[in-house]
Amino acid sequence: MNDSHMLDPPPTKNGTGEMMMHLHKKMKMHMTFYWGNEAEVLFSGWPGKRAGMYALALIFVFTLGVIAEWLTHSRLIKEGTTNVAARIIRTILHAIRVSLGYLLMLSLMSFNAGIFLAAVAGQALGFLLFGSMVFDKTEFPPYEKPSESC
């Protein structure tokens, strides 16, 4: 039995597979970083070719990065919370944080350099605000020089 017909594109009205070729040409996906506002991020056709929607996508990805870092470094469980309730809350927060991380990863799979920079900048700002303790009021001990006796 010859199975070569399994590799042929499905026939169209004129039997040449023109519809399949048209769809194949339309579905172009970048496999290397590129610059430009014509990207698809997370959803088919979004943000499209409009510069305003691309700017919205950059803001969205940036915000995802900041929120993910906030959830990573925040202490949302109050003292005195029961052990079971605290663990349930931690589990829910962990699921949300991981989901945001996956959304960031999927955004980066667009290979758009602007989206990449927005994600990195969002996570960097989030870390600066919530993880680096740059705005913490506690004083660190003064820098001590290593002893010379080593």
C-alpha cells in the first residue's frame, strides 16, 4: 500500500492546495530576536501592527514582571494566622506567582526584543522595590574590611 498521499496537502476546490500554501505563508514565526512592533504576544493577533497596542503589550509585560517580583518578596501572611490557613494562602500565592512566571515566559517566546526588555525591566524594578530592601529603614552594619591576617 502506498502512503505517499498522506503527505500531500488537503485538496481545495481547484485541487492544488493553494489554501494550505496561503495559510503556511501567513503563519510566520520568528525564531531569533527581532526589533519591531509587529509581534504576537500571548494571544493570536495581539498586539497586531498598531504601535499603540504594542505599547500596551510592553506595559502589560512590564507590569507582569513587577507583580511577579512583588509576590516573590512580599509577606502577605499576618502573624497569628492559623497554620492551615497560612499554608493554603501560601499555596494560592505560589500558584499565582508561577502562573505569572509562565505568562512572562510565553511572552518572551514571541522573540521580540522590546518584549524581552520590558520583562527584564519589570522584574528588575520589582526586585529593586521589593527584594533589594533599598527603601528599608533598617540600617546595615558598616562595611568591615577583611582582616589582614589571612
